[in-house]
Amino acid sequence: MNPKIWLSSPHMSGNELKYITEAFDTNWVAPLGPNVNGFENDIQTYLNEDRHVAALASGTSALHLSLILLGVSQGDEVICQSKTFSASANPIVYQGASPIFIDSEKDTWNMCPVQLEIAIKDRIAKGKTPKAIIAVHLYGMPYKVDEINKIAVKYNIPVVEDSAESLGSQYKNKNCGTFGDFSILSFNGNKIITTSGGGALITKTLKLKEKAVFLATQARDSAPHYLHSEIGYNYRMSNIVAGIGRGQMTILDNHVAKRRSNYKFYVESLKNNEKITFLQEPKGYFSNRWLSCILLDSKETREGLRLALEKENIESRPLWKPMHQQPVFKEYPSYTNGVSDELFNRGLCLPSGSNLTKNELDRIISAINAYFVT
Ligand SMILES: Cc1ncc(COP(=O)(O)O)c(C=O)c1O
């Protein structure tokens, strides 16, 4: 059996250990320290906008804190892109609020502005203005930022930008992670850079960052003893983990370039296969191509190909199953147009790691070609 090819595996730069060793040498083995501050500064510099970054334990905790800071509570409604990973929606339920799911459009596979406005009007007519809109740049492809923001402004609803998969992507030359009232990043093991697990909340003011850090460190009021007037969370990133992040930030642009070149390789190698299509970048969009995805002509071909790759020890995965189809979220309202269901049926994510070798890429193409000739 050939060695396993993973969908998206961690890829270290070699610089990580320097920061981790420094943390040990100086005894900063805690959820604070120079690597935490340094990692936050590195991300702030990279984003290149007037934003503030709080390093946290995960992208999910960043989403949760953003909803808390927006005052989302029991009985509220929060709009969420249906085609996403469950972590985009779970924090809505943590707060006792209801997710309202919105289908995708075909140009970016992200939140459909038409369905979004239909949903907002309908929710208002039913008596509740949604408290927030969670929009996701899926697989690194930016969502329709201008269109979504325009609707958000029109109805005065804040946007939480789920940029977990899109660090390094741009929309009209501005970095993803800077478009929301709050934005979040993930450094989970499969992301474009990883800290093994981790995330960040991006805020527009220092005051909001400070409030997020306060909540993330058990909401300790200023007093010589432990004093609490709010419920807190243990959501801060550790100084060791942030050391990995500092090392990873030194090669983020290389990872983006490599993932984009994987995508180009797939397009080029499969261009004569009429059963396979790709999502193109619309004008003004720059995707980090976190995952290279293909659409097959049918669900049967998609599943057949997935199993054929599995036989060759190559991991691939159907595109996200929409949240409105998930057993745990089925009862919540959804505004659908069939797009995300079709993408789920026909879409497959191919191995996309920045550490894929030419040999591995050739193996994947051979396996795909072999499936279509048999
Ligand atoms: C779109 C999306 N949102 C949120 C998350 C949650 O991030 P984390 O795993 O760091 O909690 C992830 C990835 O895991 C994701 O892909």
C-alpha cells in the first residue's frame, strides 16, 4: 500500500521550535507571554488594516466571544451561512439563540445575498430583527463582501466574518479577516497555518480586544483577590502554542503560493475531463485555495471517485454538508435555493496541503484518471 496522502496536514517551517524554546528558557509556560503578544502583532501587521487581534484557544471560542460581545442572548436569532463547518453555527446555540440558515450562491459558494435579504425581511415581519450575520469565506474563497455588507448596513445588523479558512485570501486587494464588525481566524491542524489548535478574534477597537481578553481569561475584575462580576471563559491561547504561530507566520505567504499552485496543477491536469469543473475566482477575488475542490457531474461520480481515491490511500472529502441538512440543526429556519445541496452532492475536496510533493500530486492525478477510464 502506498503511503497515505492527507487532505490537509500541518506543515512546519522549522522556525517554530526557536519560539517554543525561548518560552521554556524564560519560563513563560502560561496563557500569556511574549509569544502571545508577538503572534498577535504578527497577525495585525499581516492584515495591514486598523484592527486588533486577540489570540484564543480556537476559532470556535473566537466566534463565541464575538456573539457575547454583540449581546446575543437567549431567544435571539442569528443568521448563519448554511454551507459551512458546524463550528460557525454552534456558538449561536451556546448563547441560547436560534440560527437562521442561508443558502449559497454559485459564484463563490458562500452566503447568497438574495436569500439573505429575503430572510431578514421575513424575520423582521415575524417579529425579530436578527442580532448578527455570520458569513464564511469557504475553502478560502471570499464571500460577496460588498453585497453582504450593503444588506447588513441597510438593516443595521452587525457582521461576524468567519475567516477560519481564509487567512491569506483577499477581496479587492484587502485581506480577509478585516471585513466584519468582528472577524475570526482558526489555526486548527488542517488550516493554512496551524498552532495545533488555536484561533483569533479580530476587533475594530482596542477596547473590544481588551474586553475579549478579559472574558477569555475568566473575567477577573481588578482587585487583589479574585473578584468576578461577569461570567468568564478559559479561552486564551497559551504562550507555547503562540510560539508555533509565530514560526508559522514566517511562511504564511509560501503556504498560500503552494496551495494556489496545487489548485493550478489540478486545473491543468484535469482540463480535458468533461465531468470535472472548478470554482473560478471572480474578478477582484484572491483565494488562498485552502482546499482545492472539484464538482463532478453527479453524486454517483463524486462518491465513486472518493472511494477510488480511498482505495489508493488518498484522502478526499465531500464539500460541507449544509447546516440546514444536519440532524442537530434541522428544526431551525432556513432560506434555501438548492445551491448548497447540489454542491454537497457533486463536490469533492482534493488533497491540498502545502507540503504535497510533485510525486504525491502525480499519484492523485493517476488515481483520478484511472477511475474515469474504468
Ligand atoms: C468555517 C470554519 N469556522 C470555524 C471553524 C472553527 O475553528 P476551530 O477548529 O479553530 O475552533 C472552522 C475550522 O475548524 C471552520 O472551518
